[in-house]
Amino acid sequence: KLRALSSRLFKIQEDERRAISREIHDQLGQQVTAINLDLKLIRQDHVNLTGHAQLDRAILESEQLLNSLHDFATRVRPDVLDDLGLHDAVESHLWEFKARSSIAVNLESEVQRIELPPVVEENVFRLIQESLNNVLKHSQATRVDVSMKLQSENSARWLAVTVSDDGIGTAKASFIHDSENGSRLGILGMRERVDLLGGTIQINSEVNCGSSVSIRIPLNANQVGFAEEECR
């Protein structure tokens, strides 16, 4: 029952993120765009030179607000995840991560043309997102590598995801101890997501040798633990 409840809560959270992102993009984004256009029209007709600087500042600020709304909506729920799938969503997020952090990124992906279950795409994206957040906060890395590869074992199919960095790392025992005692809630959330998907997660970190997160998620319908039926 606890697994079913957690599964349902994750699904509700993702649905709410999707709704918030669309509201920001469709409603607030359109309103700011309309304000920006009105200001530009006023600027064209305004003959008082003393007011030009104020109008120009208002136009610039409205454009900055529009960009901020777009960035926020993308972080809440990237449109590309729904429109184009996991590969493009991860690639887009990596480029944004690189621009924000100046950390070099590399992506190796075998899922460009693979249709994955939506629940897998949503949660794998969140797992990669949280892994990158940990890199940004703790690693002092100069490079991060992300891979998404398909594996087959007998009749079972798996998605293997790895996020590794060249950062300062930390003692493995301390790393695991901290996560188990709740000082790294992001890692605890990652473990829960993977468990509900029926997968496995391994976190390795050594002092001055970087860190890596390795995840395996089952893709067969009878393997995936994060099933809609469990939520009812």
C-alpha cells in the first residue's frame, strides 16, 4: 500500500508540474507578450524624448520577465519532454546546465528513436535532473558525462543511465551514510523513484576521483513496478 501511495503521489506531482508549466507558458507568457507589444507601439508613437528612456526600460524589463517565465516553466516541466521525448529533453537540459554552470557536458544516447513508456521518460528525466543538481552543488566538477543505453538480458530489456563527473568526490562511506540519514534528500528521492520503477541505483564517489550515479530501469511491461494499476 505504501508503494502504491508513493507511486500515486509521484504521478500527481508530475501532472501538477505539467499543468503549472502550461499555465505559465500559455497564460502568463501571452500576457507579458501583449504588454511588451503595447509598450513597443507606444514607443513608436511617443514624441517626448524624455519619456523614451522609461519606455525602453519597461520594454527591456518585460522581455526579461518573459525569458524568466519561459525558463521557469521549462524547469517545472519541459515542453520538449512531452513533444519530442526523453533524448531531446535531456539534451536540452544539458545545454541549459552548461550555459548556467560553465561545466562541460557530453551525452551518449541510444534512445533517440525509441518510444519509451511515459512514466519511464518522466522519472528518468527527473533522476538525471537531480543528479546534475548534485553535481552543480557539491562536485566542483569541470565535466559531466551522461549516457542512456539499452540493454537486453534474455527476454528482459533495460534502460541503463549513468551520470558521472570529474569533481572532488567524497569518501564513499560518508556519502552513503549522509544520504541514508536524510542530509541529502535529493538522493533519497532518487532511490525512491528507482525503487518504484522496479530498477536499481548505485552511487559511487571517491575523494578526488569524482562521482557517478548508475541506474537501471526495466522497460518490459511486466517488469516496470511503477504501474498505473498499482495506484488504484
